[in-house]
Amino acid sequence: MLTVIRFIALSASVAGVHLFDGLGFGALAFGFLIGLLAVRFYWLLLPAAGLANLSHLIYAESTGSGKMEGALGVFPVELFVFVMFTGLGYAIGVWSRVVLAWRLERLKSLGAAEAGEPAEAREAVEEGNVQPVEAQAAPAERKAISEQSTQP
């Protein structure tokens, strides 16, 4: 149990370092694009492994003291951290794709018809839930509206 807690603590420390040095944002961006473009999730391992290898090469000879800094450059820890980063980016990308699809569908349903009316308003008038403007107007206004509509 202590080994698992230590591994998680080391991974959190390494993740913070990689967010600070910028490599973490690359993994987030790759994961986001993979999720947004609906690419299969197993493609997450490629950018994660590449960035973990790059980080391993950068920090393999780090001269930091202590166990936390010693975790930098250890490939299994680096791979775990970058898989987490790309997985988080993938989740955000999938969520963004779902939200964008929902908004696009909503815009299509609210889009203008040939008459220029929104689809919801046209359906409400057809169902009888809302009366047209002529029926809602006062009798004097109805007469003026009907006269305007009959004039050429």
C-alpha cells in the first residue's frame, strides 16, 4: 500500500514539473485533438509514449536531490503521467465534441425556414398553441393589418 501511495505522490510531483516545463500541455493538446476528431482512444499511447521518452531523455541525468526529483527521468513514472495527461485531454475533447454536436443540432432546429420563422415558432402556430399575430391583435389593429395585407 505504501508503494502505491509513493508512486501516486511521485507521479503528482512529476506531473507538476511537466506542467511547469510545458511538456504536459503538449500531451493535453494531443489528447484533446484525438478526442475532438473522434480518433480511436488507443492512439493516445503514441503521443504519451513519445513525450514520456522525450522527458526521459531530458531528465535522465538530472542532478536534483531527493526522491521527488529522482522520479524525473524514470520511464514508467513518466509514461503513467503522460498517459494521464493525454487521457484527460481526450476526455475534454470528447466532451467538447458532444457539446458542439448538441449546439449544432439545436441551431439546426432553431434555424430559419423558407418563411424566415424559427422552426419552434412555426410548429407552435401549426399545433394551435400560439395564435398568429393577426389573431392576437385588438379588433381595430386586425382591421389595419388586414387592410395592409390586401394593398398591393
